[in-house]
Amino acid sequence: MQKKQIPCIKTGDFARLCNTNKRTLFYYDEIGLFSPAYTDEKGYRYYSESQCDVFFTITCLREIGMPLKEIKNYIDRRNPALLKQMLEEEYKTLKPQNLR
């Protein structure tokens, strides 16, 4: 039933593993930010455990206030240099009183 023999877990299990909810995963899939490893013929979504790293990156970028559109741009072409540049730009927008 699983394509490409990649061990996958159901949406609810992945949501619990990543400390989020299914609605967030559905929304991220809808906007093209984060899609499941595959969707079966009944429409059920399945995620690979290796996708946790990407989801964690999205979560961290959201926590520092980055808009989803910018996160999507990064995820689509992610690399270390781009991440460094993006974080430096985000750092510049922080107000000094917010830093500790």
C-alpha cells in the first residue's frame, strides 16, 4: 500500500510527533509549503519520519515571525548560505529591546 517502500505514518501520528495539529498540515499542503510523502487513492496523507526535519525548520522560522510566503521561498530552494542570509535579514528587523 505504501509507495516506494518508504516507511510512512498517518497525518495524526505525524502531527503528534511534530507537536502540531492535522489542520496545520492540511493548510501547509494546501498552500504548497509542506506536502505529505504521498497521498493514497482514498486521499489519506502519509508522511515519512524524515520529513520531521523540514517541518521543524518551518516551525522555527514561524516562531521568529517569518511569513509563510518567505518560508516557502526558502524551503523551495533551501541551502546553508540562503538560510544564513535569511536569518541575518530577520535579525536586522528585530528591535534591540527584544534581544536578550
